[in-house]
Amino acid sequence: MSGKPVNENSKNEQLEQYRTDDTGKHLTTNQGVKVSEDEFSLKAGVRGPTLMEDFHFREKMTHFDHERIPERVVHARGFAAHGEFQVYESMKEYTKAKFLQDPAVKTPVFVRFSTVVGSRGSAETVRDARGFATKFYTEEGNYDLVGNNIPVFFIQDAIKFPDLVHSIKPEPHNEMPQASAAHDTFWDFVANNQETAHMVMWAMSDRAIPRSLRMMEGFGVHAFRFVNEEGKARFVKFTWKPLLGTHSLVWDEAQKIAGKDPDFHRRDLWEAIENGDYPEYELGVQIIEEEDEFNFDFDILDATKLWPEEEIPLKIIGKMTLNRNVGNVFAETEQVAFHPGHVVPGIDFSNDPLLQGRLFSYTDTQLIRLGGPNFHELPINRPVCPFHNNQRDGYSRQTINTSQVAYHRNSLANNTPAPASPAQGGYQHYQEKVEGRKVRARSDSFKDHFSQAALFWNSMSEPEKKHIIEAFSFELGKVMNESVRQQVVDMFANVNVELAAAFAQNIGAVPPTSGGSGVTKSSPALSQENKVKKPETRKVGVLIDKDFSADEVQQVLSELNSKGIQTAIVSTQLGNVTAADGTELQVDFTFSTSHAVLFDALYAVGGKGENKQFKTEASNFVNEAFMHYKAIGATQEGKKLLEDTMILSPGVVIQEDGSSFAESFIEAITAHRHWDRQVV
Ligand code: HDE
């Protein structure tokens, strides 16, 4: 691309140059030779040996043999989409980054979401952090914000990353468990590396089982720096806030979805974009003046600490909209290479020792994963602005550099390509003053591991606390080694005694009698119960049997749809289901091709036809949805599917004469879950 101004279409136009559609074309070899036969290899006689000279067979088989590349060592399972980012108002006061100056500019972005631990083929609703990595294709080069959906990390120093990952990946002797932290080595690591306490609290919370990639927050985790035109720097943390609010599954449901639909999150994202329900996230920044660096009761360079929004307000500065699915998962999602060191002028680093180590790791990993130093030339990774330097050659080089010189300084090319001054847009590292002895050590200011873990616990609503206790009980219940279980109990007694005592009992450990952090503060922004709740894009399963009353169903469906709620008809067979007045509705799923766990709510309609199979299967759906605290609406014969105990329960909406059923049902769906329901 030449120096054309960047707009929201720039990346798509660039990718267009590489797209190929083979439909309707002749089959050729990679050398362009037309192939006349693609079913039989070349043989000496019909029953004879295959011949070496069969270049088509050799080329086809060799290419196939090399189709796989190493999966990412972490974040292997991921899914991505294209979109655009627009700043709400100029951020000139804080940063000179061009893409944050002009609200009229739309910057193309590519976002890859991921689980961390599981392999490329693992299920998506496992208990884990989620990666949230964004590549901004700006006019000044690519900027990558490589974050997670949890604002803190397990460790404080990058040198411990290989240890952390070895402990959480499947155990080496038997490669179990896949995509899970519920095993001895992980919890042994936790208990013996107590800086993990805060992140473990998040990992045991509902945040680790998001309802949707469209309904989770994203965090840059580290302190970065904004630097403005005058050279003034401030510390900054980045947060993505989804406009649909932040919502989770319940653990039993998450485990069942892992079997019923291992692609649950990618399907949800893909379908939302195909339906035009574009996921939106606002970008927030928290800014700390340099002179305030030491004014907090935590070290702002410590990645196991968040910056409470109540103390350091989150300023919403722009919005990202994901509006296009990928055309080819390998070419885009798999080959995209993120790097926290991909920054543009106006964005700089802090001395967070976790961030500093990441700045090394990401290029290194792409070299092995993408097979050499030219991965920046892959279509998905190319900047949309021009790029020139004296780097040359290497595996799979695509650029044809035609100039005679490839060195600096030179006279033959008039000393070009020439470094640009900061005024010309050249990146200048912030000239922070540093001094100190070379030491392998950790600052004392990094040594409080429990206060923010307690802050998180204090900030949770009662149902969220209950879920955390259940998560510890589940995970540690899978740990074989009794000593490890006890060590974890003893460790979390430092966070909160009631918490540790509650799960100790469930895992046969000795409950602590004393402990606690002494922290009484809480941060309401941390509880999901305080987040936005909206009905849009929620999925409702409509359980219908023949001889239902069409008028009423059609009216309810149209009211739900008018609020952006999606409905799917579920019955015993595919085809049409016929109402008492002969109206036909098309069935989207049978009870065996869907499941209650795949819906946010159920609308039980039933039908006058006394179909036993329908009754059994629909009742199972209703029971399951009830157990998972979901909204259930019942009208007509559907009311008979509800057990007596459900009838007066919160979130169960039954049509009574004269009541506005649809309105109450929509309200119940919007609430997301009804935790005050008695579930046995
Ligand atoms: Fe990563 N991380 N990471 N990480 N990370 C990778 O890079 C690493 C950390 C994150 O969708 C790897 O290309 C180290 C924190 C995301 O392609 C690797 C340390 C956060 C993704 C790597 C961390 C992240 C990665 C593996 C500790 C949240 C997926 C494949 C110092 C802020 C990006 C790859 C994608 C991927 C190293 C810690 C986020 C090996 C050494 C903290 C979202 O380079």
C-alpha cells in the first residue's frame, strides 16, 4: 500500500488482493499446470506400483503433509473477527497516537479471543482466562493491545511464565487434564507461589466462564504509558467494556456445553456478526500522573494488582465494533501474530517486569510458530501503512527489494531509507531516568499478595461468593495430593477465613480457624451483578408441540424479536409443527440437536397433542433451565411442563389472564439469571 489515508476499509482492501476463490476454475498444480486426473495416482499398469514421476501426486501429498504448524504454546484455541475502532474525542492531551486524535477516523482492527490452556481442538466453555488481543492497523503502523478478560495475572515476573504454564498444562506423564486447572501440579504451583492469590480468585469466579465473547471485559493488565506531543508521559491501563454487559454461565452448564457444543463461543460470535448484531466494546483508560506513582497502597507496576475504578476513574474514550467474520481461519486467525511490543508513537512501556519479559517472548514464539522472520509479510499481519527498512531475506520472503543497498548509513541511496525525527513521526522511546544495581530480586512493594484478593472477595455478591466456593471445591476436589489441598486452604485463609473454611470442608481438609487479610474495602465495579443487563441477542428456545395456539405464540415471538431477542423453535422432529388452526411453524432444532444449556431462556408452549416424547424431553429442558437459574416463560399446555415447586419461583413467568406475559418474560430474560431461586 502506498501512503493512502487509512480508513475503516483499508485492511479489507489490502486483504482483498490476496483472496482467491477457486470455484468454477480448472484444477492446476502449484506451478499452474492444468491437471487432467485427480483420483488415480500414476501407476505402471492398473495393478502396478505408483511412479515417482507423478509430480501432481507428490506435490499434493507433500503439501498436505506440511499443512499443520505448531499451535500457540498458550492461547492455542482462538477465534477472531474484523472490525473498526473510533475514538469519541481527541486524546491529544494525553497521547500523540494518531489513531486516538480524530473522532472522524475509523481504524481497522482484528481481534482474536482465546482460551489459554487448552489445545487448538479443546472445548471453549472451560474454566480459564480468555485472551482478548486487538490489532489496530493505524496510519502509523500496527498497535497491538494483547490483553485478557481478567485484569491481573498469576505471576509478577516473566521469568516464572514457563513454570506457571508447565504447571497448568496437562501433566506430562499422562497428558491429563485437557484445558483445565483442576489438577495437582497447578494447585501445587499456586500454593508455592503465593503471588497467584489474586488471579486465582478471578479464575475461580464467574469471570472464568463467560456467557459469550461478546459479554466479557478485556484488560491490558500492565501499566503502559501515554506520551503526548510535548513529551509528557502518564501511566495508563486499558480496559474494554462490552456494551451488552458482562455475563457468565454457571459451572454445571459450562461443563455440559463443552460436550453439547464445544464451539459454543465461536458459534455465538460468528452468528452474531452474520446476523448484523455487531459486538461492541468501549475502550476505557485509567490514567495516573507520574508524580502519583507511589501514592497507592499497591505498586502500580505489579501485574497482580488492578487499579480500582473507584480510586482511579475509568475514562471511556472510544468504541470498537466487530462487523466482519474472517474468510479463512488459518490464514487470518491462526497466522495473526500479536506482540505487546507493537506500539505506535504516543504509547510506551512501563517497567512492569511481566511486561518487560513479554516484550521478548512474542517475537520469539512467532519465529518458531510461523517458521521464520518474515511473518510480518503475511496478509493479516501487514501494516496498512508503508514499511521500509534494511532487513532482508529469510524463509519465505515475499517482498522483492530492488534497491542495491541494504545498509545504513549509505551514500548510494542518499542514506535512505532514512530514520524519521520525532516531528516526522519517528518513534522515540520515553526518556525515563533509571538507575540501580543489577539485581535478581523483587521489590518489597510487590510482596502483598492477599489484600487485593480480599478486595475482590469483598466486592462479590452472595451468589458470586457461593460460585467461588463451589469452584474451589470442584478444582481442589480433583487434586489427588492431600498435602497440596491443605496448602491451598492454608494459603487462602490469608484472603478470607470463611472462604477457606467453606471449601476446606468440601475437600476433606482441615478448616482454618484464624487468618484473613484485614482488608474491608470493596470495589463495586468488580461485581458482575452491577453490570449492564440487556435483552438483545439473548437466545430463547421455544418448546412447541402440535395443536398449539398460533395467535398467541406469534404475538409473543414478535414481541421478543422486537427487543432483539432471538428465538428458535424446538420440537420432537424437524420440518413443520402445526398449530390447532393449521398455521405451520418451522422447527429449528429437535431435542436431540439442541439442549437447554444452549439457550438463555425457555418459552414453554407445548401443544394439545398428547405427545409423550415431547412431554418427557421438554420437561427435561425446563428442569435443566430451572437448575441453571434461567428465565422460563410458560403459556398454554406449556404450563404443565413446570413442576409445582417452580411455579412461584423468581424468573418463572406464567401467563395469567389479563397479564402482559411477553413484557414480564422479557424482564426476566434481561435479568440474565435468577439467583434467589431455590434449586435442589
Ligand atoms: Fe501471553 N503469550 N504471555 N499474556 N498472550 C502468548 O504468544 C507470554 C500474558 C496473551 O491471540 C504467546 O503468539 C509471557 C499476559 C494473549 O494470538 C507467548 C507472559 C497477558 C495471547 C506469550 C505472558 C497475555 C498470548 C503464545 C508472561 C494479558 C494470545 C502464542 C510474561 C495481558 C494472542 C503467541 C493471540 C500469547 C507469552 C503473559 C495475553 C508465548 C512470556 C499477562 C491474549 O508469546
